[in-house]
Amino acid sequence: MVEAVFGFFALLVLLFLFSSVKIVSQGYHYTIEYFGRFTTIARPGFNFYPAFLYRVGRKINMMEQVLDIPGQEIITKDNAMVSTDGVVFFQVLDAAKAAYEVSDLYLAIMQLTTTNLRTVMGSMDLDETLSKRDEINARLLSVVDQATESWGVKITRVEIKDIRPPADIVNAMGRQMKAEREKRAVILEAEGSRASAILRAEGEKQGQILEAEGRREAAFRDAEARERAAEAEAKATQVVSDAIAGGNTQAINYFIAQRYVDAIGQFASSPNAKTILFPVEATQLIGTLGGIGELARDALGKAGAAQMPAPPAQPVLPRGPFENAAE
């Protein structure tokens, strides 16, 4: 009987000791309550708290956790309905506050994030909600982290996973994007045509400038040639005038022969002239040329004249039928 009693007490002691030992896993904190009142935090490892006097109140996960924000429909500032969802990353820093300052930590964080998500996105236009996700995330992080500070929780990140506008708005956005790209294409094409026209005009301008410079140079050369020809003509006239003034009457034949040859050349170069009729005998032209030879001998001096051969005798040409008829 005594052995049974001792065995019973030994069993109670073992059960008491076993119940008093608290093994806390890494990454968790346990709150210890003394008759229902929080007293301390049991940290990872071996902990001994007398059974029946102390008990574990809450087991708090101290690792960083992810909480999904369910999809919801939000009306933007420009009255567009969009569907969105997201995730919240948070970590408990104070196990006592997370256990006793809020009834349901996960539900509280989810509801707080949802309401602030509606507030932030509802104050923005549709285009802003689609293009400014970083701004939405930053504003949500600031608001939710400040609100959960009293719960001993640190909000590390808030991310918007997806924003889904209605189908008709998506189609309108597609048409708008297409029109914008077509507009850019037309602008680029117009700019290319403008640049091409400018380059073409510049090229034509440079061509006209070069052509004008060429005409100016040619005119200058022509004027210079005419000037030299006029100087030569003036010198020749001066020589002939000096010869006439010296008493040589054959000098004037130089001008007559020159005009005569020019006139015959004009008759010969006329496109309508097929047959040339000389109204005077051809021997007159030869006589005139002989006068030019005498003029040249007089100009060269007596010494030169002695060395020059005598002009050939003037041949007698047959008379034409028209000349006989005229006689």
C-alpha cells in the first residue's frame, strides 16, 4: 500500500515536471501567464515554469510573414471600376503587444490594408493607378506601418499584385495606344519629309549659287576676251591710220577686204542659201588682197619689201552666163 502511494506521488511529480518544461521552437515566442495575467516571454530553447501556476498564453510567430489581400473592386477618382489584389509582408517585433493589443492580428492587418488600399487608389485617376504602382505601394506601406506600430508589428513591404480594368476600358486603352503610335509615326514621317525638303532646297540653293558663279566667271572671261579683241582691233586700226596718215592710200583696202570677207562668210553660213551669186567679178577680191599685201610691205619697210615676192598675176576668169545677159 505504501509503495503504491509513493508510486502515485512519483507519477504526479513526473507529470508536474513534464508539464512545467516549455520547449520553444526557433522563430517563435510564447507568452507566459500567471493565473491568466501576462508575466513574461518564453524565448526559443528550454524554459521551466511551474505547472498549474503558469501556462502558455499565445504562441507568436516572430518570422517575417506574408498575408494575401483578397481581390476587390475599387472606384477610381475618374469613376472607373478596377479590380485589384495584393500582398503584405510583416514581422512581429513585440510578442506581448501582438498577443494582447489586438484580438486577431492577421484579420486586423488584412482589413487595415484593404481599407487603406481603397482610400489610396480611390484618390487617383485610372491612368495613375496603372502607371504609379510604386507610389501606391509606398503610401500603403507608410499608412499601414504607422497604424500597426502599436500592435508590435513592423510592415516591411506592401505590393499590388494585379490591377484589372474593365474590358471596355482595356479596349479603349488599346485604341488609344494605337492612335498614339500612329500619331508618332505620322510626326516622324513629316519630320523626315521636312528634313528631306530642307536638304533638297539647300542642294538646289548651292547648285544655283555655283551656277551663278560659273556664269559670272564665264561673263568675266568673255568680257576679258572682248576687251583684248578690242585692244587688238584698236591697235590694228591705229597702225592702219598711221599708214594712211603717212600717205599710203592702200591702207584703207585692209578694212574693205575685211568687211568683204565677213559679208561673204555670212552668205555662206546662212541655212537658206543654196546658191551664191556674186554681183561683181571675183578678181576684185583678189585685187583687194593684193592691196593688203602692198600695205604689209609698206609697213615692214623698204628692206622687207625688197625681199618679198611680187604678187601673182591676176587670172582672167570666164564670164558667167548671167553677166553676158546683163551686158
